[in-house]
Amino acid sequence: MGTEQFPKENAYSEFITSNGGSTNAYTSAHNTNYYFNVGSKSLPGALKRFSGFFHSPLFSESCTSRELNAVDSENKKNRQNDVWRIHQLNKSLSKIGHPWAKFGTGNRETLTAASRKKAHPELLAPNASDSWQIPKHHLPVPPKWKVVRQETVVLRARNEAPVSRMVGESIFSGTNEISDSWHSPESLDDLTNMTVREFSAVKNRGLGRTPLMLEDPRGPEHNGIIVYAKTVMDFRALEISWSCEWQDPRYLTKPAMILGHLLGHEGPGSIHAYLKNKGWISYLSAGIHGGGRGFSFFKVTMVLTKDGMDHHKEVLLTLYRYLEYLKASSLPTYIHEEDKLIAESRFRFAEKRSADKYVSSLSEKLSGPYPRHLVLCAEQLVWEWDEPAVRSLLNAFTVEQSRVMLMAKEGLPEGAWVEEKWYGTEYWTESISAALAEEAKDLSKFNGIYIPKPNEFIPKNFDVEKAVIETPAKKPVKLHTTELSTVWHKKDDQFWIPKARIIVRLMNPICNATPRHSLLSRMFVDLVKDTLTEFTYDAELAGMKYSIVCDGASIMVVSEGYNDKLSVLMEHVLEKVKSIVITQDRVTVIAEQLQQEIENFYLTQPYTLSNYYADHFLRETSWTPKQKLAELDYVTPNDIQHHARELLARTHITTLIHGNINSEESLRIGGRIESILGSRPITAAEKSLPRSLTLPSGSKYVWEDVVPNKDELNSSLTYYVEIGDLMDAPLRATLLLFAQMIREPAFNQLRTKEQLGYVVSSSAWFLHGSIGWHITVQSERKPVYLENRVEGFLDLFRETLKTMSEAEFERQRDAFAMKRLERLKNMGEEASRFWTHIESGYEDFLRNIETFFNNYVHHNSSTRRKLSIHLTSQKKAPAKFSVAASEALLDVLKQEGVPVDEDQYRQLSAAEPPLDTVVQFWTKHLENHASSSSILPRIPDISAQYPATSFTEELTLPESIVRINDIAMFKAHLTVSKAPTPVIP
């Protein structure tokens, strides 16, 4: 959208990206948040462009029309997403008329509803019968975008709707007050003057703050019920929720946090531990979730196993009985003291985030019910112990006031199924029985669950060995190297916080040698995590966490957090890795979870799948989820136990220790790791790191498949071009600069102008040994059409490069250099940068665009190497009634003597409504007309004779493309990239 000062529609985004920045926005339950980041020298220009949206937007007709399409496309993207579906179902089961009950995201129908109410013309001529009025609820025809545009302008001018809150390293709400949040090197006076200068034109419209929604969104009929809801993906979950008093004003005491701690604990004696050991759940969370300004929801969510689904009543009773137990128990004050200490240390030693994310978060806080001097800490710190407030909230958590939602793809009790209006989620409800409510109060069967014990992992030593350092070290030091292990170390010399990270890689080729080996490794890792849950939960609460994952031919173990007890956590994790005993009951649970994960993977968004397949095609050793799933039924506990012993018997250990730990302690930790594992070294040949597959010169490969989810309307294209060797530093830098330069033009052309779909992204792509560039598009259009449009865009961009001024190129180059030299914000970024080089095998810590584009990217290049993945939707798109078909039908109507207002008929026809809508409309309005039987059967024939051009896929791929029919054979004929080798000995 352009502004009066900058009418070009992409002037803002073009300026931001060409100066090394990016933009984003999101909408929550009660505000919309816009933010950006840009080089500090470009901030005045960025702010001038940004502020214009809120005092002088153009709302051009073309822009309004395209934005309608973008919102509608986003909604269609989410229609098969269970998170959105269940969220809206909860909203729909609310009081009629309450703001919370509204459709949360919008689509073409809702965005044009106002225009239909105020400006919807009668299609029929004025002399037609009154009974021939257009029924608005039967006409989801996207009406005139011109009307929508006019109403948008009028609403803004009259301020009949509140102006959104805006962020962008500047945040303000356009009601009665403006609040700014900046992160910039300029002085406060300069920032203030800049804000006043650019935003003074935003009118104070006297609206006041957004009103609070103090009314409970749920009525009596919405509580004390069980909702059975069918899901798209294969999972089983139980959600118990209560609407409650708005918790934000209780920031001093945070009673909901105390109850979330008690109900969501995963340590010994917790509900989680009890139900997990029963084999009924695999996940539990509890706490405030969602809500709006004036009310909150407290939710307990559990992911059920198959057995847990069969015992969901017992699971539900366990929760209700624990609540009764808590009501009858004294609440120890140490829980409050622990939460207070943990919150204080987390706030005190919080690591820096990216500037745009920080100011975006701060803008939310500025709208909260907090005094100005506590804005930064009100959401995080805990001050007072208020047991009456805790008990008041706890006492409100009754069976009668709860709402239970049982979610599953299959296996739900049968009932009178209905469909939710916006997403079509199938559900039915019933009241919670009085018998179950009585059972919930019976504590005679309640045992094995108790209030959490004191947390022994809370750190006490926050000392930091700080020194005067003129220039921080650019790389870690190799402290120790043998055939068995290598230890890297980097003492923190710039952040000075009592935290550290320990990263351990255990390499053994058998980890990923075959699909079976890969599956066994994954199950081993998941079983380790499963066993460690109770022990590590307190550590995680206290600010120390770990992860263990499979990574190609290695197992990766990472621990991070306060260094006081970090090595203890790492040693315990590795001891469990070494000594775990595999049992059938836990293997059954883990296998069930893996099967669900793999099957659900193929139901994810098409663009996620096409990106995955592109990556899979280009990896030397990569197994698809289906290949692994084929082995799942043949895995026993003994198989996993044997695989674990074999994997750990011989390995190479690479360790990076980074943070507030000195070299002596790092050597001790490295020694303990060797001692705990007791491994022998693998051979030098077995230490080779993963490699990528390279495409031959002049290749034009295409792989085609269908989107697995038969109900998914969208298709997807991933278009990849290989650039060259990862070790070619100049080429690598050129690729990154090119990726920056093309990102915004690609988005502007393919998404904004051509309206291909909501998902349009492009970026550099780094593989093990090779580099490339890709663009991904998800759309209702078919992949062949999308590939033609991508190559059409590349033609346009070639002209852009030809005509680009030297000054514009210099700005792009300077912005790129600034971004690459940007100072690290926290130890996590530094550790990630160090580990990326260690893990890749490239221990290099030192660190003519047009020719590049023409040689490597443009489709006319004879040496270009291209692979594209086409995933085509199986769902037939609704037939559109074209403008040409409408004209043909108009002739028929006039011939049959049906009176029609031709001007208004053509206005509605311009939107090309769905064929079904046209048939429904004329079926009703010709019900008593003599020619009804002769007109109605002809409508589908007319539609077929004059198909809508917008969905006619007349484009084809060039004859020179090579289709991939056998993936294994294709990969076998590709050349392998160079093996990573150290640059610095």
C-alpha cells in the first residue's frame, strides 16, 4: 500500500530491504503489531515511509483488491491446520455477540460483509418481484472490491473503527495516546524529535483506550460440557479449560503462575509423571492461554496415547481429583520463593534479542495494565505471595465451570456431529454427567501424586570471571585432540553473564547408515529424553536445559544455561545415554508417537513438503519418513538396546564449551565425557562429514507428485538453482548479496502483484559442501503455472539489474556488509556461529551480480543447474463462473423474459463467483418462473463452454526439462560434493 508521500505500493518494503532490513507484522486477540529493522543510518527514511501508512495511506483500488486476496489466501492456508481449527471452535462456542466469538482471521466473505450490507445492489431489475431479493447469506460472491476500498477510506476518516497499534522499532497506538518503543544508537532527544516530526500528522481522534471486555465470553451452556472434535492430523489430545478473571492486573502476585507450576510440573509425584507412567499421556502443559483484554483462559492440555484415549475418563478424573487435593492441602511458600528467585535471575541475566523482536514485544507490554516504571519487568518478575488470590482462582476450577475438549482423528464417541462455521471442524457436545462430577470429589482412590518438592537445581553462584578485553576473540581454541575426541573452548569475553553452553557430538556412521539404523537412532534418542523427563524438569525450571537429537551420522547433546550446575546436568544426561535400559512399555509409546509424527508429516503445508523433498534430493545420505516408517513394525527393545551399545562402543567425540567456564574446567568436562561414555575411536575414514549431491551443468530437473492431503486446496513449487562450492568465499558472498537484492522484488511481483498465494519466499540455501538459491511458492494455481511465473519474474529481474544505478547497487552492497558485520547479540549467536564452522568441517573463522545472475540463476543460461519440486493439490478447485459465462447467461435470461438490471449484474459478475453459488441463486429466484426448467440446466453447460481464465492452466514446461521418475536412480547418478576439510590446521 502506498502513501501520499510515497505512492509506489512497495516503496516501504523496497527501501527497508535495500538497506539491509526486514519487515513483519502479526495480529493477536486485541491488537495488530507492525515492526521493522533497518540500518541505523537509514532509520529516518524508513520512519518517514512507515509513518505515512497511519496518517496518509492511499488505499488504492488495486491494492485493496490484492490485499483481500492475500487475506483470503492466508485463511485457505490455515483451513487444514488443527491449531487454527480448534482455536476457532473454542471461539465459536462462546456467547453470541461477544467479541471473542468472532471469526479471528477473516476471509474474502467476512471482509466484504459490510459492503454487502451497506452497498449490495439488487441484481434484478427494479420492476422484479420483491421476493426476488438477493439473500445475502447465500451469496459469498466476493463483491466489488471498489466498495470495500471506499468503506475502508470512510471508516478511517470517520474513525468508526480504532486505528491499529503499530511497531517498527517504533510502536504507537493511534487512539488517544502514542507510545514509542525504539532500539537505536541515536540519542533519546534525537529519537524523540524524529518521532514527533513523523507522527504528529496522526490525528488524536478522541477514542480513548480500547474498551475492556469484562464480560465472561462463555455462558452457562458453554461450561460443564465435553466437546468431541475431529482433527485433520492423527493425534489425540484432552484439553480442560476455565474462563477466569483477567490475570494481567495481578502482575504482582501472579496466582495463575503458581497454579500453572503445580498442575504443569513434570517431576516426581506430578500429574505428568503419574499419567506418563500409566502409559496414558506423552505431554502435559498448564497455565494461562489466550484470552483478551478483560478476561483470561486457564488451560490444561494433555497429549494422549492410544491407551490414554481409551482411558480418557480416568485421565480427566485424575486432574479433577488433584484440584480437589490442592484445595484441601496447605500450599507451601517455598513454591512462591522459588518462582520469585527463578524469575529474578531470568530477568537479571536475560540475553539480548534482535532489536525488532524486542521492540515488538515491548509494544505489547506498553498496552498492558502496568505502571510505567514496571513495564519492562511486570510480566516476568514475582513480588508478593498472595495465598487468598491463589485459592480464589483454584476454587473457581470446578468440574461444573470447566470445558473439556477431546480431540482425535478417529475413535471419538459417536454423537450428533455438526460442522463449525468457518473451518468446517466436525464436533458434537454433551454435558458432563453429575456422576462424573461426584467421582471427581472422591479422593479415596487418589494416590501417588503430591505437591512438588523443593528445586535443588536453582543456581546460587552467579559469579563471572570478568576481565578487561580490548578485542573479543574471534574463534574458540582447540584445547585437546586425540583419535577419540576434540575439545574446543571459548571463554566468554564480551557478554559477562553466568551462563555457558556445552555442545557434544558423538559421531558414528551407523547412526544413519540405513533407514533402519536411522529409525533405531531416533528411537534411542527419544527414549533417553523420555527417561530423563522427571530429573531434568527442575533443571529446566531453574534455567538450565538440554537437548539430544539425531543429526545425520551423529548424536548431538547440548546443555545450556547457568554454569553453576551445568556440567552436572550434562554428565547426568550422558550417564543416561550410556546406561539406559530399554523396556517394551516405553518402546510402545515412543513407536506410537513416531508413527503419528511421520503420518502427520505428510499432512503439513505443501510448501513445507516441497522444500523437504528438494533438500532430500540433494543429500548424499537421506531417508524419507516413509522409508523409516516401513521399519517400525520390526523394531524390538533388544534391537534398540543393541544399536545403542554398538553406536557408543566406537565414536568420535567433538565438544565445544563456551561461556563462563575456564579452560581448566573445560578440560575436566571433556575428560568426564570420555570417562562416562567409555568409547573407542572410530577410524579416520569413518569421520567423514555429510556431503551434498551436485547437479550437472545445464540440468533442468523436475519432480512431480501430488499433495498427500486430499483436502488441501493449495499446490506448491520449490525452485532451486545450484550455485557452487561452499568453500568458494567470493562466490558465497555474491550469493548472499544476490539473495538480499532479489528477496523483496520476488515477493512484490509474485505475491503482491500477481497474487499467486500467501506463501512466497526466497533465500540462499546452504548444504553440506554446496550452495544454491531457491524460491518457494504455495498457491491454488498448479506448479507448472507457478514455475512459468517464476521464470517470468527472473526475466523482469534481469532487466532490473541492467538498469540498476550505481548508487542503488552501492546501497545494497553497503547494507549487506553492515548486516554481515553486525555485532553478536548474545552467547547463543556466538556459540551457533562457532559450532556451524566446527560441525561443517570448515574451520575458517576469518571470514559482478549481473554475471552471477545470468550464469547461475536465469533460465536462459546453458550451464545453469536447476531442480524444481512440483506438488499438485488433489482437491479440485471450485469452478468459477467467468465473465464470459455471465454474459452468455444474461443473453439467456433476456431471451426467457427474466428482468435483470444489467449494470449491477455485470458488477457482481466481474468477481467471477463460484458456479455453485450462481446455481443456488438462480434456483431460488427462478423458483416460480415459467422458464426455470429450461434455464437452470443450461448454467453448468455455459460455465463449461466459457471457463474462467484465471484458473485455466494453459502453460506447459519446456520440452528440455527432465522429469525424475526414480528418486534413488536420480541420486545415484549425481556427483558428490567435496568432503569438508579444515582450512586452518
